[in-house]
Amino acid sequence: MGVEVVLRDAFRRAQDYKREWEEYDAKLRAAGARGERPLAPRRDLQLDELRDILEGKVYVHAHCYRADEILMLIHLAEEFGFKVRTFQHVLEGYKVASEIAKHGAGASTFADFWGYKMEAFDAIPYNAAIMAAHGVNVSLNSDDDERARRLYWEAAKAVRYGGVSEIEALKMVTLNPAWQLGVDKRVGSIEVGKDADIAIFSAHPFDPATRVEMTLVDGIVYFDRAHDDGKGTIAVAGGAR
């Protein structure tokens, strides 16, 4: 309840701040013809960011675990007329999956990491699959560098827990997070016109024995196992990297 009060107070102040600047802009346009310049409102850098949220210029990624937190943030966002782009961790998302989908938010969760603190006790490994089945854009996050280096194996767990298709599971670590970050027009899938950021594996990415054979960034080969000298440099067209 305390968090909700703090957030609501902040966004009410941001609404007033936004209104002050809108009134100032209107006065400035009216006074421009007379060569006058009205006094501008005092700039507040914190409220500037919240104003950008109210105007839809900034994506909101909300860190939460429990269903009551998720619902509170949805109700707060709808009260002030903005969208939560993505709920982070969202371990009880399966309890309110239909509400998340209706709001239009994404969910970035763990595959099977739970029970490590009180707010994570009700987490289940079927969370990603259940939310996806309700139409939520779901991604799987790493939360640390150890899990990040085998994130595609985390995606495979969504196939095991909940029967998500392999294609949909792969999207949970490619196209879906790209959408959540607002960069899906450039990355997240292999399509004409997108950045050529590609990893080529020796087998299916979900295969425990697979390994990366080649990586390209913007179409440039940055790693090629066939030419790897074991020292962090490889021979590619145009010289070593």
C-alpha cells in the first residue's frame, strides 16, 4: 500500500507539472506575435521523466513479483492513462495472466527460478507457458551473467513446462524481448531490412550439446569457430578481430 501511495502522489505531481508546461507553451505561442516571453515553470528533472511516461514517450518496465503488485500497477497505469510495457520477474503472473494481456503489457520472467525469498514462494515453472497461453508477450530473462550465457536452454524449459512450441519458446529469448524493449523493427528475428545480428549453432539451440559456431553483428563476422586461434582473435575477411 505504501508503494502505491508514493507512486500515485508522484504521478499526480507529474500531471500538474505537465499541465503547467502545456499552459506555458500555449501562452508562449500567444505571446510570440507580440514579442513577449512569459515566465517558464521551474524545471524538475524527476517530473520530466514522469511527464514523458504520461505522454507515452518512455516505456515503463515495472519490477514486481506478486499478483497484488501487478494488479496495483495495472490499475495505477490505467488511472493515469499510460501503459506498463513490461512486468519484470512477474513470478505470480500466471494468477493474473488475463489482466496482464488485457492491459497489453509484456512479461519478462524466469524459467524455473523460485522460492529464494518470500515474494517468490508462489512461483511455478509453468508461469511463462500460462501467460503465453493467455496472449501475453513473454520473454525469459537471465538476471545474472551466469544464466545469460545459456539463456536458450532456459527457453527450452518452457517447452518442458507447459508444452510451449519450440518456435514460441525461441521467441521468448529473441523477438519477444525485442518487442518489450521497442527494438523489434531492428532485431529479434531474421528478416529483410533488420540488423544482421545472427548466431549460428552446431545443432538446435535447445540441444544441451549445441555450441555456437559463428556470430555476426551487423553482418560482420565477429566469431568463427573454424578460424578461432584460442586467443580471442579470429581470421576474417578484412583482417583479424
